[in-house]
Amino acid sequence: MVSKIKKISATVIAAFFFSVQSISPGSAFNIGEEREIGEKLLYSVRSSFNLIDDPDITAYITDIGQSVLGVAGIQYFDYHFFVIDSKDFNAFAAPSGLIFFYSGLIESMNSEDELVSVIAHEIGHIVKRHLAARLEKSKYSSMTTLGLALAAIAFGGAAAPALLTGALATGQSITLHFSRQNEQEADLLAYSWMKKLNRDTEGQARMLQSMRRIARYRSDVLPQYLLTHPNPEERLDTVQSLIEVDRDTYEPDEDSIDDFDFLRFKYRVLAQASSSLTFRARMASILANEKTPELQRDMADYGMAQLARSEKNCPQARSKLNNLLVKYPEKNNLKVDKGVLEFEAGNYVEAEAILQGAIYTNSSDMYAIYNLGLLFQRTGRLEAAIKQFEILEYELPQYADVYFALGKIYSTQMETGLSQFYLGKYNLYEGKLEIAAHNFRVATRDKALNSAKKEEAEKLLEQIKKLKK
């Protein structure tokens, strides 16, 4: 009887929600103002957080986000996805399409479907403009204020009221946690999008089960994600009810879901975010458990290869990667890992052959393209390096390191204007506005700088002025 009531309740909730979801929510900011806020925040992100943004990590999570956006309908914003190096269990959406995931939250996930459910949920908050509705535009105008507000949203806890009080110069703080209705709207959107993607909606339920478990066992000091995204128990009941309603009519496309890429992404993140001792113990525990599924065991070996690489133990990393390549010869990203390893070991001829082959197989692999560019730069083939970096500049324009690489090359070639132009873009995306402005001013004074680059530098100088207001 209870199950039947839950089914009926879930059906009624979903029907009501989808009948009104086209209605735009009220908001303190209009779309243009929210875009401006997002632009200001985008350039302060790297100065505010320790990001894990290797091209393959950024490309993977961006591809997942874009797949959700592909079924979410017309969007008002350009979305950007970031991974923050922090053991905290947290994720948050900032105004106008900025979405952040902490490595501690990624660590808790065991499948790509779980990651998709969280990304979809955060996109749901932006689509419904829940955060924009909570921010008062009269109080959020300067870069400093916005930065403090972002820090309050991100870190919360005891620091949030003080941060917001300082930001707003008022005796009261703003409540930035999402309401029950906000969470229901985001959950229902995420559920519907997962169905459109033929994803296993059980992934959403498993993620909420993890949240519920953490809420029960850490009730004294709840993670920020559970403070800003409350009611995991109630939300889990709703999602499980929806799954039950759809059980006889919805079948996920399980054959198209391959958690290999997700686990590679997860262990690439954790290898950089965790201490070596902690990461080694985690991988050893997975390998020691006889009940560990084969893929999980293989990817724990991959994690050990990443650990060996970080410790400069090339023979051990090479051995583990070679074993995995025998087992998974079709995995192009493993070949890229091997090419990067050989490059770092100084085996440039072998590394170049591997990376060139990987790019021939997948011309959009930005990790391979970036490392091939670095290899060309290291071996003195600067024009070839520039061509690789220009591809990355076009495909991942927010990836700051590529501008630093280009700046160094043009400095070597004694092209001051171009060098300062690219170093300016590097510092801009690193949130170092004063240094970036200096770089751009020097670039515009160089008569050898072409007119297109000079015009772009002048526009970026104007943009920096606006960002600092």
C-alpha cells in the first residue's frame, strides 16, 4: 500500500512539475546581468581555487556536461565545468553556467551515471536560475563582492555568514541553501534528462543514497553539499518512486555505458588530489578484495600506474600501462597515457610516435595534442609546437597553461608583442588582472604585433577595467 501511494505521489509531482517547467522563475537578476556576473567570476576562479585542469580531465567532464545540455533545450549561458582539488564532499553551481566539483565528491562516485546525475542536478539549478533568484543585484556589483559571495557559496559552514557579511557590509547574511522546491525541481529535471540520454536512473538514486549515508553518519558536521542541497532522504524517496513508476516502460541503454573512461577520470583526479600514501592504500584495498569486479580491479592497477608516474617510477608505470594495453587495445586514452609517460621519461622518439598515432585515431584528444605540443617545444620544433597549441587554444580557450606555453615560445623567438599578448591571456585566466593588464599594454605598444591581436588586446584591457569595477 505504501509503495502504491509513493508511486502515485511521484507521478503527481512529476506531472505537475513538467506542466509548469516552461514558466521562467522570478529572479533578482535578468539574463544579461547574470551573464556579466558569470564573466566576472570566470576570471577569478583560478585565483580562488586550486583546480585540477589537465586537458583530458577538463575535456571529459565538459563532454559529460555538454551531453546533458544537448537534451536540456536552449540555454542562455555558456557552461564551464571545473574540478577543485579538495577532499570535501561538495559541488556547486555559480551564476551563468559555472559548475564546480570537488575531488572529494568525485571520490565517492562509482559510476559515470552517478556523475551524470550530479552534473544534471547542478545544471537544473542554473536552468531554473535558483541561485540568481537568491542574490540581490544591488549588493553584488564589484569583483570583490562577487568573489566573497562565491567563496561563501563554495565553502559555507561557519565561514559563510562572515564572508557574506563582509561582502555585503550589512549585519545580516543571505541564505544560499536551496529550498525543498528548488531541490525537487533540479532532481526532476536531472531524472528526465537522464532518461533522454538513456542513462541508468539508478545512478541518481545511488548518489542520493551516498548523500543520505553521509548525512546520517556525519550529522554533527555536515559537508557543505548537504547543507546547500538538503533533504537527501526525501529526495531519494521521490527518485526511487519515479524509478518504480518507470520500471516496466523504461530500459536504459546499458551497452552504451562504459565506466572505463569514468574510472580513468576518477583515478587521474585522485592521483593528483590525494596524498600518495592515501591513494596507494585505496588502490591496494580494491586489489586485495577478491569480490572486486574485473574492471574495478584493472582500473585500480591504472591508479597504481598513475601513482608510479607521479613518483617518477617509470619502469613500474610502464609495466602496468603495457599490461592494460594488452587487455584494452581499443582504448586510445591508454595509448595517450603511455605516450605522456615516455615523453616524461625522455624517450622522445617513441613518445612522438605514440602521440601522433593517438591523434590520428582521435583528432579531438586535447591531452594528446597538448603533450605533443610540449614535446615539440622541448625538442626545439617551435613552429610545430605552435600549431598544436593553437588547436588547444581554439578547443579549450579557458585552459590557461596553453597561453603560458605560447608566451614562452614567442619570447624565445624575440617576438615581444606576441609573447606579452599570450602571457596576458595566461594571467587573465589565472585571475591576475593587474599583471594581465600590464602584459596587454606592453603588447599593444609593439608595432610588430598584427592588427587582429592588437585589437583583441585592447578589448581585453577594456574588459579588465570592467571586471575591476
